[in-house]
Amino acid sequence: MIQPRELVQKTWGSLIPYYLPAPKQFDLWLARHDYTTVLHAITQTAKKAIKLNGTMTAEHMVRFCSKVMNTTAARQQLSGGGPAIRPEVTI
């Protein structure tokens, strides 16, 4: 059975093939957010990268993706429509 991190990494790799974050980054995202929030953020990051014609740095992509996840989770929490951000974890 394929693990969530592998699925998320494959999704990132298919949408943004020129940069793949370290496996620890995916583990951190999945520890803090649910799977669908992570996938949504990766999709939004790919759209942003296309819009900026590939000028996003690797750090910008990771930060943007994290921001999308945090914003999505906060909106879900405010609307009562989903899980809150998970507490800080150390990996």
C-alpha cells in the first residue's frame, strides 16, 4: 500500500517537476494538515509557479505552499467545516 507521503510527493513531482522538497518537508506538512489540504496547497503552488513563469525559488514554493495550507486550515476552522491545524510537532 502506498503511503500518504509518497502520494503527495508524486503529486508535487507531476505538477512541479523541476523542484522536489525534502521528504521531511512532506512529513511535516502531513503531520500538521490533513491530506486534502496538502494536495490543495500543492495544486495552488503549481498554479502560482505557472503564473510567475517559473521564477519562484524553491524556498518561495515551500513557503507559499505552507501559507496556503495554514490559510485553508484557518478558514475551515472558522467556518466549522473541517479540522483545525494540528499542534506543532517535531520531526
